[in-house]
Amino acid sequence: MAKFKYSYVVCECKKVTLGEILHAIDNMGAKTVKDIQDMTDAGTACKCCISKEKDYGEKKMELYIEDILKKQLSNNA
């Protein structure tokens, strides 16, 4: 996550930033993608931002919710 700023938009459809997702994990207790969806609305529209496998867009995302979640939970363990 080091090269991305907190203001980096992870979910283009809902305009959810990396900072909002990290806040959901670190301060609100999100442990799953569903938790993040419920808390931030990220990944609830086209779902391309959830994972590389779900990214059907021609232009691929640079950062996915699943990757953020895995990295942040391992950092917090």
C-alpha cells in the first residue's frame, strides 16, 4: 500500500478511497469483503474493484479490495 495515497480511489463506481477502506478494517472491525461493502459501499456496483478475477474492465484496476484486506489483516495480526 506504500505507493498509494489514502485519497487513492479504489472503487470508481462509489468513489471509495483507500483511506476509507483502511478505516473500515482498522477502526470499524471489517474482516471480510462483505464487511467492507456494508461499511463503505465499495465493491457493490460493478464489483471490478474486489479482485483481479472479478475485474472484467478493459482498463484493469491497480489495487483490489481483497488484496488490501489480506495485507492489512496480516499487518494487524
